Amino acid sequence: MRITALTGGVGGARFLRGLLHHLSERAEADRAEVTVIGNTGDDITLYGLRVCPDLDTVLYTLGGGVEDDQGWGRADETFHAQEELAALGVRPQWFRLGDRDLATHVARSQWLGQGMPLSAVTTRLATRWGLPEQGVTLLPVTDTPIETHVVVRDQASGTEPGVERAVHFQQWWVQMRAEVPAERFTVAGLDRAVPAPGVLDAIREADVVLLPPSNPVVSIGIILGVPGVRDALRGTRAPVVGVSPIIGGAPVRGHADACLAPLGVEVSAAGVAGLYGDFLDGWLVDTRDAASPLPAGMRSVQVRDRDLLMRDVRTAAGIAEAALDLAAAVGPRTAGASV
């Protein structure tokens, strides 16, 4: 079985870890190859180094090196370099890079500077973390540098509206904690981006396509915005099954609600499903959201419900198994058909 997953950071990485755990317990004949297409829209250059937070979270989580309590960064991390940067007055300090994590960014930046595309760099890093031995191929959605920015409105005194300005997504997410309302999102470089080698083939040739519970706007939404990706999802014969990142009308973690607001999308499992309505075949929701109807025009989408809270690897494995079971129930699409 060839499984392709489109994912962002923590939620997606934990789902994928559960998926691998589930697959490892299947009979040898039922083993699968997993291709992960990772979001690069939240990439940022800090201290002259290229940082790819979502890709790194997948690498560390699947490779067994993540700080599990927070879901990102390296376990047993120290911050001596960051402390020295602060002593030297180097800014910004709101995005901290640990000493172990720093090595990843130095290596990536060096290889990129030598002319290696991000996809090739990611392959090297994936090898270091043992992903190929687990049957996993990690692909950035594009080799083209893209960066998500958030347009916010500065607060002004009185009744006069504030002045709009754009900040990098990471500043809005990490420093501002998404507490400043977003007016809209814009992705620099997206208009000239092309899918990285292997991305479209991974979707077209898959037996199953999964959308883990990742942010639908700034993670999966950015992947879908790369030209060609959405068309490939419409055209693939594989059933496309998504796992809702919303439970009981609220995101499990992160600030998905603050991201959905500028789009005018309801913060609900049904609201998120509507963003995928042109290619979605199956939708796994939490039992608390089972009664919420999908948007009009999505009646052909099969919906199943279960507890979607990923408390540990085993519960994540159960969710992944349910997603694969739903894909099997949906079955492959008719050749050339799209949703």
C-alpha cells in the first residue's frame, strides 16, 4: 500500500507517528510505504539560517528525537548559543533555537548555500533520522522558498482604525500568540512555486491520501496553494480521507480558530471539511461533532466518528487505523473521476 499524507507540524507529526505504529503491527504482507508532503509556508530565516519548523517537527517526531511534552524541538535541549546571542544583542529573541536543533539549521543552510534544493536537503536530514528505514519519504511541498505573512492592523487610540502591516507568520504565531486578529494571510513566493520533485506523483500514484489533523489554513492550506497540488488531489484515483483538527468546536492545539476567522469559516469540523470539499472522499470527526452536517454539496463524503484526542502513540495509532478503515470503505475512485 502506498500512503501519501499532507501535513503540517505537531498534530500531523503525532498522527504520522501513530500511523507508523499501526503499520508496524500489521502483517509483513500488509506493510506500506508512506510519503509525507510537508508544509514549508512557515519557514523563516533567523540569524542567517534557514529554519523549516514543520519539516523539522516531522523529522524529530518520527526519528524519536522530539521534545514530546511540547511536541516540537529536540529532547534534552540546551540553549547556550541562544543565550550568547542574547548577550550580544542579536535579535529576535522571541524564536529560540536550541543547541541540538541549531545543528539542523546550520547543515540545511550550508547545503542550500551550495546549491542543493530543499528536497535533497530534506532527504539527507531524513536519512540522519532513520525515516527511510521506517518506509517513510519526507518531501517539502516545494523547493521554491515561500513564506506566510499575516496582515494585522496596529491598534490605534480612539475610534480610528489601525494601520495595516504584514508580519511573518512565526512572529504572529510565536511572539504575538495569534492574539492580534489577522486581517488576512499572504504567502510570498507562492505565485512562482512549483511542486518539489515527487510531490504530484506521490498524490497521483497513491493508494490512499490522508490529511492528518493539521492547521487547515496555514499548514494544509499552504500545501494546497502550491500550483498543481489541488488538481492532483482532484484527479487521483486514491480515496482522500481527512481527520478533523477541530474537536467540539475548538482546535485541539494551536490557533486554528484565529486562522479560520479571516476566511469567514466556522470553527467546526464541518467548517474545515468545506475547505476540502472539491476533493474530499472521507472525513473522520470526533464523536462530539458527529451530529454536525457537512456543507451542501458534500453529501457524497463518507463521515465516521470516534474519539480523536491523541493522548499517546497508541491512541494516535487507533485514529490512523480508523482513517485507513474509512479509506478502505470509500474505495478507489473511478478512473479519471474527481469529487
